[in-house]
Amino acid sequence: MKKVYIIQTSLVSQVELNALFAELVPEAKVHNLIDDSLLHDVMQNGGINEKVISRMCAYVQAAASNGADLIFNQCSSVGEAADIAARLVAVPVLKVDTAMAEKAVELGTKIAVVATVQSTMKPSCNLVRNSAAKAGKMVEIVEYLVDGALDVLMKEKNREKHNALVLQSVNKAAAECDVIVLAQGSMTVLLPELKDIKKPVLTSPRLGVERARKILMRE
């Protein structure tokens, strides 16, 4: 049986990601490493710092030493720390949003990145930019920050208010861009309300777990 470790910075996506692995990779045993101080520290700092990188490296090394076949990073805000940690182990380290960024580059040249917290914007845009460079494609990235909406979802537990805030930016992005990237996995709560959006709107969890399956099946 394949062993997957998911590194999570909050509980907001835990149920969804575990359900997706159960659906798409039922033969894998999934373990969760959860440290909600990581996201807090990144948000406070405005990005990753040495302390965040150190903890990510420790988690990745611990998962690898415990026999992980794949380490799955759930949080876009710590994605660049996961890249650094990945250099320390022989085990594949997959970011939840890698497949989404690559698909966005396939679908258009003017790409909207919608985020609900500032700390996610830079790494998400960098990921799209790097994906485009690997594909040999020129893209324009347009940022749409719905600052504070993540707190509305996580702290206020108000999904309706969160969705209303984010949908304003999604509609604006649909009028201006070819494809829309929802930078955080938590934004899948919007999916039922996106039926009338005429442009492709991408979310990361399912695409990420589909990519995880491909990696595991190759091993």
C-alpha cells in the first residue's frame, strides 16, 4: 500500500483532500501533518521566513523517514518553502496547485489569479509564471486580491459572505481574462456558484490529487 503524507496549515481542506484521496487513490494510506501556526506565521510575516522553512523541512524529512511514497503540500502560501524542503529528500513532494497552474497556462495567455489572503498571491503568481516558462509560453498574470475573505470563511465561519466577496472578483476576472485560477483550496466552496461564469475557473484540490495519483502509479 502506498503511503501519502499531507502537510496542512489549517483544517479547512482536510476533509475534502482526504475524501479526494479516498476516491481517486483508494489504495493509498493517507496521514495528515497539521500545523496551523505555519499559515499564521506566513500571514503575519507577509511571506515565508526561516522559521517557516525550517518547520517545513522538518515535516518533509519526518514524512520521508517514516516511509512516505508521496508528500503532498496543501497550502499555497507555504508552497515555496515546500520547494526548498523537497531538495532534502528523495521522495516526491507535490504542491496542491502545481497541476492547476500548468492547466491555466495550457488554457490561456491572460491568467487571473484570485486569492483571499495576501501571503498566497506572490507564490501563486510565481507558480503560474514558472509553469509558463517551462512550457515556453508568454503569459500575462492579473492579480485579484479579496483581502480578508479567508478570515470570513475560517474565523467567522460565514461561507455565504465569503462567496459573495470572492464572486465579485471572479466576475471581474471573467470579463478581463482567459482563465481564472482560484489560488486557495478553500475556495472550492464557490464551485456551486460558478455555473454562469463563461471562462474556465480552476481550483486546485481535485487537479492536485489527480496529479498525485499519476505520480504514485508511476512508482
